[in-house]
Amino acid sequence: MDNYGWAMPVAASSFAKSIDLGIWIIHAAMLAIFVLWGIFFVYLLVKYRARPGVLAQREEAHSRSSELTSLIPDLAVVAFEIGLIVFYALPVWSKVKMSVPDVANPLQLEIVAEQFGWSVHYPGPDGALGPRKAELVHFSNPIGLDHNDPASHDDVVMGNELRLPLGRTAVMKLYSKDVIHSLFIPEFRLKQDAVPGLEIPVWVEPTRLGKYEITCAQLCGFAHGLMRGDVFVQTQEDFDAWYQSRLATTPAPDKPTNPSEDF
Amino acid sequence: MSHDHSGSSSPSFREKYVFSLDHKVIGLQYLITSFIFLLVGFGLMMLMRWQLAFPGSPIPFFGRLFSAELAPNGVMSGEFYNALGAMHGTIMVFLGVVPLAVGAYGNYLLPLQIGAPDMAFPRMNMMSYWLYLPGGVLMLLSFLMPGGAAQSGWTSYPPLSIINPGQTVWLLSMVILITSSLLGSINFLVTTINMRAPGMSLWRMPVFCWAQLVTAVLLLLAFPPLEAASILQLMDRVFHTSFYMPKDLVLLGQTYSGSGGGQPLLWQHLFWFLAHPEVYVLVLPPMGIVSEIIANNTRKPLHGYKTMVYSMIAIGVMSFMVWAHHMFISGMSPALSNFFLVTTMIISVPSVALMTCLVFSLKGGSIRFNVPMLFALAFIPLFAIGGLTGLPLGLTVTDIYLHDTYYVIGHFHFVVVSGSIIALMGGTYYWFPKWYGRKMNDRLGLIHFWGSVACMVGIFSPMLIMGLAGTSRRLYDPTAQLHNLSTQGLNVVSTYFAYGLALFQLPFIYNFFNSMFRGEKTPENPWQATTLEWACPSPPPHGNFPSTPTVHRGPYEYSTPGRVCDFWPQSEPPSEDL
Amino acid sequence: MTTIAIEQPPTAGAISNAKLGVWLFLASEIMLFATLFTSYIVLRLGSTSWPWGWDALNVPLATLNTVILITSSITIVMAYAKAYDKDKPGFQSWMSLTILLSLGFLVVKAFEYSHEFKLGIGPHTSVFYAIYFTMTGLHVIHVLGGILVNAGLLYMSSRSKHWEHPLFLGRVEGAGLYWHFVDIVWIFLFPSLYLL
Amino acid sequence: MNTHATQSHRPDVRMSLLTFGALMALTLVTVVVSKFHLPRPQAIALGLFVALVKASLVAGLFMHLWGEKKLIHKFLFVTLACAAVLVLPLIDSLLVSHQLTAPIAVADQRPVGSGH
């Protein structure tokens, strides 16, 4: 349980550090603002408490200048905010959310959220993800994978288990079958709503080996809190070994598990 | 100014108290009804807190009372927890704080503070209360519906809210409540614009009246979009249209039979288009109350009256352009998030300016630490914490991590509970002598104040820490996820402080009802205030002012140089007592 | 219930309470229909193809409805003019003509709806029909509200207590403003649903 | 307290009848033009333009907005500004449209066995 404490969990993805940096900068600024104003506030209360015989002194001719001078600390806060936005928020946001890094061969995955589970669809060595059709969705085939298509022969679909090779950028397309869910991996600082009817790209580059947690951050029904899964970041070799073992156990492609034929 | 009681024998009890046309009676009706709804919402929360602190353990006293479906042998079920969460949010926002801030204080004090005999449309004013009450009761009735109350959060995002039970009654009562508050805001605007006493120019109105004016505009323009969105959601639920339902939805195994073509994000846009002006409706009137109390108890005019008024107007205007900072990671396009990041930063400027003016108003005053002033002073730091914790949520990047965690819950509870509700309680102590001609007991007030503030900080600070650790909100059982275990102890701390907060409300409730009859009698203007509502007998008779007051000066003429008495009521002719 | 007529103190603005109140109410109505039009456009953008009005709906009938509604706008202006001149019979005849026309609008609407229901078309058929039924349905409810208000005024004009009441003309003007607003909503609804 | 003389002026019947004629003509124009099934952008632009002209005729003359007090103009401007801000969701649905996985050909969604 060393990953978790009272502050943010361990940073295990490439952009996790920059998000943590932003959180610490803002909290440092918040603390400074609060303490400075707090001291000034208490000072005013003590100095200007009602004492017998001492009357309140009104400001002089209530000039506009005295009003504006009081806003100088606010200008400092605004300047800090503008700086934060221009130098921190916009660049990091465009890096993390607005674009997917064009890396040599990213690991293309599909994550399909449904009421109370995550199905992760791995492409396998051929790098091609089999097509999915809504009518094929069935208890044994949660994401409706079309097994007749050659691309899907070496695909593997795992429930609530995401395995990522260390250091290799994984581009995950988020889908949802029923209601709005939200893929949240605290250690990667990754959170993105999975909206039915939308295909939302998310990317992560794991930088630390270990076992982390997938959770759902958007209310999706009575078992919203129980909808969790595990993330294993492994070396490329372990990942390939695991993948081959999974391929061996999945049924041979020639016996399709399309619902229509089965029953 | 004679007003003809056309052939009225003394009005019967029904006309005087139940179907009254008097804005003061309607104000008090709103006050007591919204306090009751606050208590109901509080009760729902206390049930939730037990489940959060001790997941899976039976609720001590009340567990057995619930049906087996809601809480099998006393242990709360997932659906019941979601229903409690959704109803807690809805009741507190739409039935508790807003009717208290706008319906109760606005109705009672606005006509008095601008020197009007009553609201512009008394019958419509009565109708707005008598739509609010049935709407509220209908909302509570949704607990008795088969399948229980609405269970998809107070934000009721489709497609979950289309397939979950209990949502139809929620939507119907929302439409009723929205109609009630539309009528209210039309009444407020016409009264403020048309029925001010002679000499009471807009710039001589107290800050509280400005807050109510901006709030009325926000309510008038922001509520109808939610009404339209609710109508669309009602059509989706009842007539199986697909405004929010895309094609190929597979719900629990079967494909959804709708025609498809809808977009879930459409609801989020329309809901937050209302909900952000709504949260400023939650904050502006309490800020008006705090400014009144601070001006009165520092015995000097507010610092930067014009700056405060312009800030309130700026908040009103900007509040229509910031809504999507609730949707940074909701599938909305990231480019649009940058636009809302900038507008959110812009709206933080007037909020900070308002707080700065409040703090600088203390400078040079002679501060009296009576009970209302304590509440107003506690508002400033606690609301500041709420405002500051909004910064990381308003910034797109840090919102990636903090969105939908307990950090958000800590943030808005610091703003609403230790901000608005503390200010509203302070307003109760401050204007109680005007309502009943008697004063609330100070000792009980102090107990209530220090207890409530301590418990509020005790409940919400742990939430901020849990949020930083990544604990998501609306979790029926936080211990089911590994990354929440490290902060589960904080849940227990919050729960005990929540029950402490409940205990500290008892002195307030007792004090409120006891002082109505046995409180210490007070003169007309116990706090020596300058605003108009203190220039008429308390409780004011029907028609408020014996003769229409004429206003000669600004609202906060305290300690005017060259005057013996340290306050100069607005309606006092200039010639007297130089 | 004792109606306490509180005499208005002299006010700064010269706009009467009733007129200001009606305009504020219309502002909230503008926001209501603006949201529905936004939803219509968002839903239309989200679809690959959108039916052409002439195919999906009965345009000649809707054109008749537009003519009826615009005529009822002019008749209520005439009614207001007669009320301004304190000509009771003139007012009553023009106002009843307005009410008749709006009832005609409802009849045409009912015929159109029943024709569609007979064909099995309903809000659940497609997003186009969903937004069509929702917007025209809400508009019909507003027309019903207008009929009630106008009928109320017609009845009140026959009682001298109300006819001589100084605020009566303001009420007729308010009803007229509301009715013109309902007409404007239809003016935007008609092309967006039927013609484009 | 005779207020109505000062506030609202008597509606000018002749002008109203002229407006009525104009509205009728515009309605006819927009229906006939739409019959030609112009390509979508032009059809929408034209239809919207005619609707705006008709609406401003009704608002300006029938509702006496033309000679109305400044306060009402200002308030209507604020309302229309808020309504315009509602357009932002459109921009979002445009930017996100490439991510739609289930766009619908609404045109060919027919109820079963309908005549159309």
C-alpha cells in the first residue's frame, strides 16, 4: 500500500508530474493568499474593535482612488492567475488532452465501459483491432467483437484488467455501452468521461512498474463504487509473455462465439 | 398614502396567515418552510454519512425503519444511497438555501429596504409560495415512488437519469419550482425598478437590494433553459423520444429501443447553463446580508460601495459564460475548455474584489462583536477557503485529477454551508427583532455559532484531503477501492463532526421559536441601523410605512463627521440634529 | 378575499407594473424557446441527414396556420385600439374574433397531429418528430394559455367593475404583448421545422 | 390616477394593416421559395432572414417596441445576449462531431408502414 497516502498517490505516468506540479503551485499560492489575508483580517479585528470613547473614522472624501488602491492585492492574484494559465494550463492541457503524441508504434487499445465493468480490447501482435457491432453484444461477448473478421483473430478482451508495457505510449479509445462512466486511474492522473455515442481518445505513457487501480468517477448506477479494475505496468517482455498465455487460453478463432450460432 | 381596505372586516386567520398577500407573511412562510427543508436535507445527509464512515454496517436507530428493499436488515442499499445523495443535493439547493436567501429574506426585506408598501404583484407573490410548497412536497414524495426517489445525482445526467426510477417526479417538481421562482423574480424586479420610495435612487439602495436585483435577473434568465431541458428529459422518459439517447445503447443486455440520434452532452450544457448562475444565486444574497451586518456593526460606511455593486453586476453577467468549467473532462471538446478556463478566471476577479471590499470595510471601524457580526465575520475566512479551493478546480489541467473527487465536495460545501448558510443564520439573528419585535438570546447564539463553525470546518477539511488522495464522489462504499483506504479514517472524522453539527443546531431551533414569544423585547431600531427597514415599527404593520418615507442619503451614513449620533437613518430629513 | 388595492406611490420609471411584468415574463419565455431552438440545431448537427419539411410534414396546412396566427395578431391590435377608445362592443367583437382564430389554429393543429398519429408517426419515431412534437406541443400549450387570458379579458369587459378599472387597458395591452410573442415563436418555428 | 393616457399611445391602425399585409406577403414568399428545395445553406440563410424580418415587424410595430422605453430595450438586449450565449453548445457539438460513433440518418427513419 505504499502507493497511497494522504496526498496524491504515486505518480506513474509521464504527465502525472506536471499535474502534481500544478496542484502544488496552486495550493502554495492559496495558502499564501489565505495566510496573508488572515493576518490582515485578525489585525483589523483587534485594532478596530469597539472601545469606549473611540469613534469609527470614516475614510476621507470616499474617493475612488482609495477604493482602487485596495484592489492592488487582487491585481497580484489576477496576474498570478494569468501567468498560471498562459505558462502552465494552456501548454499542458494541449499536450495531455488536445493531442495524442505521435509516437512510433503506440499501443492502440479500446476500453468499453458498461454498467459496472471495464472491458479492455487488446489488438494483439497484428496491431489491428477487430470491428465491433452492437447487435453482437452478448454475455459471452461484452463488446460485440465480430470474430469472423480476420483482424480480431489475435485480439484479446479482458474484463477489468489493463496491462501496459512500461514506457510505451498507449492510446486508448474510450467507449460506453449504456450510461456515462469515467475512466479514472489515480496513479496516472488520468480521468476522462466515457460518453455513450462518443469515441474519446485518451493516452498515457506509464513510467513506473507496478499494480494500480482503475475506478469509475462518474455516477453510473447503484454499483458505481464497485466498478473497479487493476492496471499492471510490466516490462515489454512480461507483457508479451502474458499476452501469449492469454492467446493460448482463448478459444480458437474458427469456433466463433457469435451469439447467433451458439444457442 | 391611504390604501383602501375595500370593505374588509378584520381579515380571517386564513387570509392573514395562510393565503396572505402581505410580503412579510409570505417571507416568514418561506423562512420556516425552507428551514424545515434544510433539516430534511440534513437528515438525509446524516444517513449517508453513516454509510460512508461504516460501509455495510446497519444504521443504528433508523435502519429497521426502512423497507427491506431500501435497507435490507438495516444496511443501506446502493440505490438508496444514490437516492439519498440526489435528494440531499436537490433539497438543499432548490428547496433549502435559495428559497431561504431569495424567498424569505428577499420577500421580507426588499420592499422594506426600498420603502415600498408591498411587492408589485401581491397575488403573484402568494402564488409563488403556494407553488413552491407543493413542488417541495412533490419532491419529497418521490421517495415513496416504486423504485424510490431520483437516483442519478442532483445533476441527473442522462442516459442514467432516463433509465433510473424516480426521475419523472423529480422533473415534474422541478418544473413547478422553476415556475415558482420565475414568478418570484418577476415580482422582485418590478418592485425594485418601479416601487422605490421617492429619493431612493438605485445608487442609494443597500447592497442587499443590489444582490437581490442581480439574483432576480439570474433566476429569470437562467431557469427557463433548465425547464426546457427538463421537458426534453420528461419526453425522453415518458414518450421514449431520444433527445439524450444515442443509437445502439445496450442496457443490461438488451439494446435500447429508442430511435437514437440524441446527445447526452446536450443535457449537461443546458443543466450547467442554469446551475452556475444558480450557485451565484446561492452566494449573492448572503453576501448582501454580510455587507449589511458588517456596515452596521463597524459603525462606518462600507469600503467601496460602488466597487461592490459593480462586482455583483459583473458576477451576474459573467455567470452566464462560465458554465462548462463543470464539464472540462466530460467529453466536451478540449478547445472549448480553454475558452471556459479564461471566462472562469475572469469571473474570479469580481468575487475577489467583493471579499476585498468586505475586509477593508473593517478598517477604521469600531467593530461590535454581537452574534450577527460573529456570523458575518466567520463568513469571510470560510468563504475565502471555499473560493480558493475553487482555483484548482477551475484550472483545466488540475481539474483532470480533481474533477468529481471529494475535493469538489469540500469546495462547494465550504462555499455554500460555511458561506451562504452561515450568512443566512447571521441574517436571522440580525433581522429577528424586525420580524418579531424581540431579540434572540445571545448565549444560545454564541453556543450555536462556535459549535457550528467548528463542526463545519471539521466536516469539510477532511473532504479536501480525501479529494487530493483521489477519492471519487458519490461512492456507495469507498472502501471497495484500494486508493480510498488510506483516507477512510477521515470519513469517520467527517461523520462525527456532521452529527456534531446536527446537535449544535438544536440551540438555534429552540432559540428561534422560544424568542418569538419570550425573547427580550426590543425597540424599533435595536442595532441603530440606517437602512429603511428600521424606520418602521417592528413587526411592521400591513403597508409597512405609516407614510411613504423620503430618502435623503446613501444607505450607510454612519459616524458622519459633525453629528452627535453615530448613525443617520436614510429617511431622516437633513435639518434635524446637525 | 379582501383585494387590497394599494395605490402605487409615484415611481421613477414611467412603465406601468403590468407592462414591465409582462415584458420580464416574455424575457423568460425567450430563454425557454431559445433553448429549444438550440437543442433543435444541436440535434440536427448530430445527425447525418435531416428530413426535408415538405416530405415529413404537411406544409400547406402549416401555412394556413401561420396565416391564422398572424391574422389573430392583427385582430388583437384592433381589439386594443377599441379598448383604448373605450368602445366596449368594438373591443368585444375584435377580441372574440381573436379567440375564434386561435381556436381555429388549435383545430388545424389537432387535425395535423391526428393525421400523423394515424400514420403511426409519434415522438418516438425519430429525433426530428420528437423535436417537432415537443416544440409545437409547447407552442400549443402557450396558445391555450393565451386563449384563457383573452377569454378572461372578454368576460371581464362585460363586467363594468373591470371595464372601468384604470388598469384594464394595461391588462389588454399585456395580453396583446403575450399574444404577439406567441406569434413570433410560431414565425420562427414554422420555417425551421416545416420549410428547411 | 389616469395613467394610460401618458404611457401607451393609441395603436396606429393604418400602420398595423400595412404590417399585416407585409407579413402575409413574406409568409407566401418563404413558403414558395422553400418549395424549390434550394441547397441547405442557402435555404437556411434565406428562411432565417425572412423569419427575422417578420419577427421584427411584429415586435417593432405590433408590440410598440419601436417607441418603447429604453429600460425595456436594455433588458431585451441582455436577454438576447444570454440566448446568444446558449449557442456555445453548438460549437461544442461541431468540434466533437468527428468523435460521434452513432450519428443517425434521421431522414430515413420511418415508422413501420407509414405512407411517406
